[in-house]
Amino acid sequence: MRRWTSFALNALLLVLLVLSVFTQVWALPHAVDSVVSVFPEVNPLAVPSIIWGVVAIACWQAIAVIGLRLVILVRDDRFDSSSFGWLRAIVGCLVAFIVLDASAFIALNVMGYTTPGVMLGLISGGLVALLGSGFLVLFLGTRPAVHYSHN
């Protein structure tokens, strides 16, 4: 991988990490407070939604940190079958997000808070995570466990 490409990917991942921390710390609680002030009937969902949002964002932050590590491995030509553990960790984070997503979907349906925007967001987020984890599992399942040297 070229140095410039590696630098650009690292910069992008770091910017995304900073933005996600900003979202966790300020934007998410502020958005929940503003919704509760307009619609007081959703007050019982305020704290659970903030907790869910922080944990869901943390799943994607873990993926970004693992992505930083993978970019460094590829840049230094050290990405091999021993690096597949990092890809499995990404699959684990995606599965954790899918579980969070499905539990939020079920809980909101049971409680009767099924606004179209929220439901479509949950469905699309779950599908993105499901496709990503599926493709990674497919990649990991079709690669040989050992790379052979041609020396």
C-alpha cells in the first residue's frame, strides 16, 4: 500500500473516531433531550436510548480502531493469515451491533414507539452490519489457513 493511501485511510478513520466521540458525548444526549422536550410521552425512553446509542456507536468505534491496526499491517506488508483474528474481531463487533439493533427493534415494537424514521434507521443499520459481517465471514471462510512460501 502506498504511504499516501495509508495516511489518507488513517486520517479518515481518526476523523470518524473523533466525530463518533463527539456524537456520543454531546450530539446524542442533546438530540434526545430536544425530542423529549417536544414529545414528553417518550421520556421513559430517554435514558435507554442514550445508553443504546453510546453502546452501538462503541461497536463502530471498535471497528474503526481495528481498521487503523489493519491499515498499518497492510502498509508494512505484514498482513497474512495471522491477521485474520482482527477480521474476526470486526465480525464480533458487527454481531454485537446486530444484537443491539434487533433488541432495540423488538423493544420499540413492544412499547409501541414505531415511528417510520426510527424503524427504517434500525432496519438499514442492521442490514449494513449483517451484509458486512456476512462478507467478512465469507472472506474468512474461503481463505486457506496457511500461506505457503515460494522461496
